[in-house]
Amino acid sequence: MSQSAPQEGQLVARSEAREPLNSPDGDRRKACCSRCPVCTPCCMIVTGLLLLAALIATIVALANHGGGSKEPDAPLHCSMDNCAEVYLPEEAKSCTEAMCRKCEDDYDQHSDACIYRCSADQRTSGCSPLGCSADGTCSSCVPGFTVRKANASLRGLSSACTKAAEPVKMNFLMYRAQNDDNYSPGNTVLASPAGVMWYLHNEVVGSCAGGSRRFGITRVLRYNVTVHNPPAVFAKIRGQFGHFVDFQWGQCKNPDCDRWW
């Protein structure tokens, strides 16, 4: 059957093959632009904006992750001088946070370090408890002794420290059990740590008459003491310290005080 040509003013229905609207994003944009040539610039702008947004999101993600996927930090392996067992907290970031749980044999823990335990010969020679070395040397001596020779070893020598032959300046810590009053320690009794603990356990905490301790003692004070005796004292006693006697109220109470003082 022949089809007549359309008359003027008559609408003609045309069918065109169109891309499916349920295609993937890329095909959908192509379908839209193919149906609407005027929209082609708009489609290009939208596509560019989407690509720009994806690029920005990628840059932000890389910045948040330090430039990409980061491998987990390797576990810390820390060591400490003369330490047999090192402890490292789980949240530690470096070995500076490591602590020693157990020192090696012949070493004692002092603060955050393992210090060599002085031998009997080193103690007898006057070596300071914190100044002994495993090779038999002493870097420091107890008050009243001086280092005989730098790096002098006990092997083949009588000692690395020797008793001072003249008055020397001595610095050491002393302790006193006291009440809440504050006053100068002149003519009072000071003690070593062992001495003040003996006094507390034997003469203070054993009784609490009237609801308070003996002499109202509430604390232990620590003094940093420096002593330098004059030559006349050293010439008489031939040492840095006088004879030990019991002082009470600033007076020697020993029967032989006149002979010793």
C-alpha cells in the first residue's frame, strides 16, 4: 500500500530508536545527550563536576591516611643496661618509656637504672654504694674517704678508696623524726634512715597515750648536711667524726663524755 505525502499543516509521527533510560550512568548521560543535542554542553559540565568531586574525595582520603594505606608500626624491642627483664607499656611510643622489672645478677635497681652491687672488698675499702663498678673500681667514696687513683682496681691493690689524711668536706643526708613544729635542727639528734626507723618502731609507734604519739611525732624530715671539720679537731681524733655518744637536749649523757670531749 502506498502512503500519500503529508498535507501542509499535518503532523507526522516519527519513531526513533532510543537508548534505554535504565542503562548505567555513563550510558544514561549519552542517551540524554543523543536525544537532546542542545543539552550536550550541560552533560559535559555535569560530567566534569562529577569527576572533580571524585578527585577531591580521593585527595582528602589520601591526606587522612598519610598518603595511602599505612602498614602497622613494628613492635618495639627495647633493652636497658644490666637489665634482665624490660617492661614496656602497651601505649608506649618509644623506648624512653621502658622500665626495668628485674636487674641482672650482681645488680640492684636504683631509680630507673641497674647499679652494680658493691662487693665486700669494695664496701670495706670505703666505696660509695652507688659508685662501685663490676671491674672492681670505685667512682666515688663514702664521706671521709677519697678515691686513691682514677680507675684503681682492687685487684692487686688494697682499695680503690682510701681514708682521708686531712679534713675533707663531706656531704650526706640525715633524718629526724619530728612533730608539726618548725625550728632549727641545732643541738638536735639526726640519724641515718636505719636509725630513725629503729627509733620510730621502738620508741614511738608502740604507744599512743592520750590519742597522740610520743612527743607528738608526725613526720620524718630529711636534711642535706655538709660538714668540714677544722684541722684542730682532725689532729685530735685523727678522723672526720668524733666518738659516737648519745646526746639529749644538746648534751652528752654518756659517763665518758669528759674523756671523749
